[in-house]
Amino acid sequence: MQLTRSLTINLLSVICFSALLVLAAIKCGPVITELVSDPERMRSVILSHGHLGVLIFIGIQIAQIVITAIPGEVVQVAGGYIFGTWLATSYLLIGAVVGSVVVFGLARIMGYTLVRRLISEDKLNRLAGLMASKRACGIIFILFLIPGLPKDVLTYVGGLTPVRPLHFIVIANLARIPGLFVSAYIGANLQEQDYATAIILSGAAVLIFIFGLLYRDQIVAWLQQLRFFRRKGD
């Protein structure tokens, strides 16, 4: 009786949270995406709130990680446009850490049913298996370092694995730093009207992103085949 009641409560919690997440994605996702897609408009909105603007921007970065539909790269470039390279990277990293804690915690609490709504069962099992390997730290770093892989979905998946939360949060966000920095640098160059540098960096970033996007399944398969990353007992 107690087990049935617990399962019912967990199921209702997952359903309610999933509904709220979908509602937030529908209501907030397009609004935030439209705002960050216009860096000059976003700059005006953020700076008009004075010191609170920093908290608003960090909040947008957190929302981008929780609501996977919001494009992270656009938020990062907009951050560089508004705050410059170093401040934007710092604010983005703070938002990424907080957002990762929220997402990882939600996945741990809500479990498989929640994450299954974001990714196919086959990919979920493959990624979870990699993160549960005896060299989980190295796997997590590589997955979060390579552009084109769905970092926010990976965080949800990480919450289902036995990896320690602190280890996951630290390693995943250390691996995010190069991408955050480059995106912020592109945004800063756009604001300074150094279009040549921005175009060159954007072109290189897009090519790397496309490579990661097109070959992400092959990358995961390659990691699975490496003896160094195999799970204990394999």
C-alpha cells in the first residue's frame, strides 16, 4: 500500500513537472529566444535595470539550461555583446553552474520518466552507460567539451547516473568554459564592430558545431569502443 502510494505520488510529480516544463517552454522559450536574438534590444533591456540587469541575464542563462528549447549559443553571444568577453563568461558560467544544479537535481528526483521525454530511449541508455563507466569524469569532460552535443540534455541524463553530483557539476562546467568564452568573445567583437574577427570566429565555431552535431552519434560510439572508458565488468 505504501509502495503504491509512493509510486503514485512520484508519477503525479513527474506529470505535473513535465506539464510545467512544457508550459514554460511554450510561454517563455519564444520570448527569451526572440529577445536574445536581437543583442542590441537585449542590451537595452538588461542595462535599463541597472545592477539587477546582471541577475536578469544570469536568470536567462539558467532558464536556457532548464528549458532545452532555448538556444544556448545565442544567449552566450548576446552576453558578450552586452558585458564584454570576461564579464559575460563569468556571468554565463555562474548561470550554467546554477542551471546544472537545478537540472541535475530534477533528474535525480523525477527520474527516468522525466528524462525520457527529452531524449530517445536508445540514446538515453547509451549516454547513461557512458557516464556510469569507471572513467565517468573523463567521459563527462569530453561530452561537454565537444560543440554540437546537447549539453542541457546531457545534464538531465547525468542526473540518472551514479556519478557524484559535485563531481559532475564541476567537470561539466569546466568543460563548458572554452565554448562560453569563444561565444562571449564573438559577441564582444560584434559590439565593438570588429566584424572581421567576429565573422572568422563565428565561421570556425559554426563548422565545429556542425561537425559535433552531425557526428555526435559516431563520437558516442567511439567513446563506447575505447577500452579506457569501458565499465567495470565489460
